[in-house]
Amino acid sequence: MTHWTDYFPIILLPFKIIVVGICMFFAIKWHYDQDQIKKRQSADSKSPPDNTPTPENKE
């Protein structure tokens, strides 16, 4: 008769791989999203504001 500890590595290894894979996916996604936010903020800060008066729309 086999003991339950004989099956423990067989069950734990796939579970561990799945959990680590999910964590890696969300870590990569979070860093990608943070990079997109920084790029968007830097692009917004470089563009001039839209409400500046220009000769065409001067009132």
C-alpha cells in the first residue's frame, strides 16, 4: 500500500508550475502597463496645452 506522501510531488509540481506561471504573467503585465502609463504621461507633458491663444482663434 502506498502512502499519500508518495503522490505529493506528483500533485505539487504541476500546481507550483501553474501558480508561478500565473504570477509571472501578472508581473509582466503590471510592468508593461506601468511603462505605457509613463510613456503616455511624458507625451502629454511634451505637448502644448490646447487652450493657448493662437492668431487663428484669437478672440
